Amino acid sequence: MGLKDLRKQSAPIPPDGEDKEAQIQAFIAGAPVTTGKSVKRKRKPKATYKRLTFSLSESVEKDILKLSRVPRTFAINKSQVVRAGVLALMEMDRAVLLAVLERAVKGESAELSETMVDEE
């Protein structure tokens, strides 16, 4: 006794003289049942973020918090404010970029204009 004995025995097909419906049912019952291969959906890869730790003064942290409160039509978190700052730096001319980076190295802080915070 092997695995061949485990196969489903096909139903005998009635002779032509018998009922057509019985022939159809016998034919259907004898058909092998197969399923198609499962298709795996390709998911869009999520953006991967690297968790970083920065040492910032309390005043810089407050500035980032103030900047996150400026938009009134959408929400933005501190990480997105930092990301926007990097984008703004990348778009600057080289001379302006160097001047801003030099100010940052010297520890100067840019004052957020009161009109930006108070606008509603």
C-alpha cells in the first residue's frame, strides 16, 4: 500500500443512454481539483529612518517647537521640522549656506519673528 491508494477514485461515467445530467455530474466529480499558485502582493517598501540623537541647547529645542506650531493647516512634528531645515539648507547658495553654518558653529541663534508665530 502506497500513496497511490490515497488518490480519489474517479466516478464511473454512465453510458450514453442514461440521463445527461448524471453524465455531467460524473464528469465534474472526476475532474482533478487544483488551485493556482498564490500570488504574493508586492508591497511598496516603507521609508526607513535611522534613529539619531542630537545634543541641542534648550533654546534650540524651543525654537524647533515654535517652528512646529507655525503651520495652521497641517500638523508637523519636530523631526519633520528638522527635515525641512535640512531641505532648506540644501537649496541655499553656497555662500549663504557657509554663512548660516558659520553662525551655527559660533552658537548664534536665529530669532523666530513674532509675526510667524502669531499669524493665524
